[in-house]
Amino acid sequence: MPYNLRVRLPFSPVRLAALAVAVLVVAYIGLIAVVMSYAALTVEFSQSVRNDEAAVATLESQYLAAVARITGTDYAAAGYAKPIAETFVPAASVTALR
């Protein structure tokens, strides 16, 4: 009497391996999508930083031009004169704000 000791699995190892490969392929594609979106966001952020630096440089040049214009003003020609005398005026109270 031969004994049949062969074990019958409820699933096939080939099907299990194919399922594992399919899951890994989907996970791989998902990870590639995440990495690509991260790279796109990084490039977009660096471009935004460059644009902001350009805007700041423009504003800074306008500010420096205004300061140069103000400091280059001849106040005597504009009607201003140096004070004749400087006088100290003592304050009546100790605090400046009431």
C-alpha cells in the first residue's frame, strides 16, 4: 500500500511569486512618481527663489538710487540754513509719553 504523502497547498507558489512581482512593480512605479514630483517641486522652488532674488535686487537698486538722490541734495540751494545757535531745553517731566 503506497502512501500518498504529497501536500496540496491551497495556492500555487508561481501565482504567489507573480503576485509579489506585480505588487513590487506597482510600488516601484509609485516611488518613481513620488521622486519625480519631488524633483519638479525642487526645481520650481529654486526658480521661485531666483525670481524673488531678482525682485529684491530691483527694489534694492531703486532704494539705493533714492538714497543717492537724497544724499546728493544741496540743502543750501534748497533754502535750508545751518542753525545760528543750539540751545538746550530741559523737559518739565521725566517721562516722554503721558
